[in-house]
Amino acid sequence: MPPQPPTAAPARPGRAGPREWAGLAVLTLPVLVLALDVSVLFLAAPHLEADLRPSAAQSLWIMDIYGFLIAGFLVTMGTVGDRFGRRRLLIVGGAAFAVASVLTAYAPSAGTLIAARALLGVAGATLMPSTLALIGSMFTDARQRGFAIAVWMTTMMLGVAAGPLVGGVMLEHFWWGSVFLLGVPVMALLVLLAPVTLPEYRDPAPGAPDLPSIALSLAALLPAVYAVKQLATDGPGPVVLASAAAGLLAGRAFVRRQRRIPHPLLDLGLFRDRAFSAALGLLLFGLVAINALEYLLPQYLQLVVGLSPSEAGLWTVPVILAGAVGSLLAPVLARYVRPVSVIAGGALLSVAGFVLVARVESTGSLPVLLTGTAIALAGITPIPVLTTDLVVAAAPKEKAGSAAALSETGGELGIGLGVALAGSVVAAVYGARTAAAPGSPAGESLSDAHAAAERLPDEAADELLHLAREAFTAGLNTVGTAGAILMTVLGAGALTLLRRRKTSG
């Protein structure tokens, strides 16, 4: 009888060795590809729209379907990994992602492209919780696990930063589909190396899968994520409210079912651990703050300062590197002081960065904005790094995939809410400032003002753009003030809710 694959990683009473660190390098591969795949689409969008001629609705779905389905399927896929094997799910998901990448690159129509991006999203949902749960299984030493998670998260940040640079080079020499082929060799490498470097782990007593729970989880998450994304693009409205209400109703039914069945899809007992629940909340709102800044910074660089997309991408690199330094430094500091002190201290540092953002002006303030954003990002990054470590550490081994999926779902919602809230605040301030000039063709955004300025005489165009840039910058200042308040609250909340947590390791 052939030997059976192990159902759990072998015991590792000591520190991780070379195989585990090699496995971590393999686990960064899908994270890098997922981060690249998000950022390169924004560069490729004008090229693929010129080639495929999608309708307005199709253009929106091309942009949104990927992240929409990732967020919606995370909880389901995290539990699937716990039941059937995290390494197995990672390999299957990597292969599916490579196939979907090829379909995306060579899509002959907008409909085919949307379908391929949807498959990419479902495949992507298998990768994130699997990688994070495997890190928890491989690195049982708290110090090493914290550093491994920091490397994992830093890889994601560097992937986002590299996307515009790599994508720009690809688009200068090849067709739009080439940017989506970047992930194919990386995923092939993952499929080849994962069986050699990664352990397998699954819940030894998972029980039968509950299909109604899977359906209810999707019915709860998909409308909720859709509401957040629509809020970011269209603001509050009937569709947003209806989607949010539908998600809440399905979520309530999901929770009630999990409490009744013997083998729930999601173990609600995880939330009885105050550190677990507090970590998820801090992660959600910390990412709201991060993504509010990351959403507005490129707009300021291009529409206020007047930089090209490639120049703006280069100016954001120091900011991303500051965040990477914060990510890697956080677990090191947590070895010597309590993690909650690192989180609270980072939050205090980020407040100083947001205060600088609140003082930015429409001219001559590029150094102030870059410095403030870099400080804010470096101060915030201990929150996702250390709270993710707390989530992974708080969950039992057999539920690590579910816990990782909850962490990733909170992250996805934080990204969407950060963009939505920042966009809404800037739009409200912009509208109030430009409304003070009756008859001004400033429109609803700075982009509208630029489009209108192209049809005006030079002097009138300059006046319009000055007004619009001042209005946009005032909105950015408001976001800076709100960010400083939010980070003050998060720092105080961390000290209150996590005060019993001891030094990491």
C-alpha cells in the first residue's frame, strides 16, 4: 500500500530551519503576483479598452470583478483549505491562476475578459489564506512567525509598488495582455516547489462540508463587498443600501446556522478571544487609514503637481519603502517590548504623518506630502503585521485557514472602505469649495476640471485649475485631519483592548 500524505505538519518543538525559510520564499510568490495583478490593471485599462471596446458597465466589471470575488470567496476557501489540505489548495489555486492569467491575456472580447478575471478572483481567494495559514503551521516560534508574517506583508507592499513600474515597461514594448502573463511563470514555479518545500496540514476531524453555510457566506460577503465598492465609485445610494441590507440579512442567517450545526463552516468561538476580535478590528481600520492615503497620493502627484503616471510611480517608491521598513521593524521591536506598545507607538508616529498631510498646500508642498505619507505609512504598518500575527497565533492549528481568511477579508474590506471614505470626503469638500464660484465648470472632481480646462482659453483654464487644485487639496487636508484622529483612537484602543498581551516570543 503506498504511503499516505501526512494530515498535519510534523511537530517542530524548536525554531524553524532551512526548509521552512525556503518554504517562506515559495509562499511569497503568490502574494507578489496577486499584488502585481491589482496594480498593473490600472495601467493596462486604457489599452484594453481601446482594443476590446467594452461598454461602460463592462469596463467597471473588468476593473472590479477580480477583487470582488477574492473578498467574497476568502472565508469559503480558508475553510476548504482547513478541510482538504492547505498545500493542496495552494497548488490547485496556483495552477488555476496561471490558466486564468493566460485566458485574460488573450481574451478576444470584453465578456471573455470579465469571465477570465472572475476565475482569477476565485483562484486568488485560494492563495491568500493558504499562504498565511501555512506560515502559522511552519513557524511555531513566536519571534520567527512574526518576522515571517512581516516578510509576507512586505512582499505584498513591494508588489504593489513594482506593478506600475514593471507594467509600464511591458506596455511600452508589448500588447496589453502581456502584463497578465507575468504571473504564469511565477505560479508554475509555485506548483513545482510547493510539494518539496511546504508541509501539508488539514483538520484531522473536519466533519462533512455544509453547503448551505457556504451559500450563506457568499450571500453575505458578496453583497457587502459590492456595496463597499459601489460606495467608492458612486457614493451612497439605493443600490449600496440594498446590497448592504441583503448582506446583513444573509450574514445574520449565516451566524445563526453556525451556532446550530456540529461542524460549522466558520468557528464563531474564535471571536470569544478578545485579542482575536480586537486584532481584526484594528486591522480593518488600520487598512482604512493606509488605503485612504495610497488612493489620494497618486491623484495629487498627477492632477495637482502635474507628473506623468511613470513619474508619479517613481515618487511613490520611497513611500512604499518606508512602509516596508515599518513592516520588517515591527516584529523586531515586539521582541523587546509588548506588541501593543509597538502598535500604539506606531499609531502615534502615524498621527504626526497625518498632521503633515493636513498642512499640504496645492503648490510647493510635494516634499511635505511625501514625508507625511511616508511617516504615516511607516507608523501604521505595525498594525497589519502584528495584528495578523495575533490572529494566526490565537486560532487553533486546525482553524488557521479560517482565521487567515477572516484576516484577509477584513483587509479587503479595509481597502475598499479606505478608498470609499477618502473619495467621499474629497468629493464633498471639492463640491463645497467649487460651489462658491457660481458658473465654474469645475465639475465633480479634479479630473472633470482638467477635462473642462482643455476647452477654455489659457487664462480661464489657469483660473479653473487653480480653483480645482485648491479644492482637491482642501479635501486631502481633511482626510489628513481625519486620519490623525482615527490613528489616535486606534492607538488608544490597542492599549485598552490588548493590554494583557505580552512580549512576542
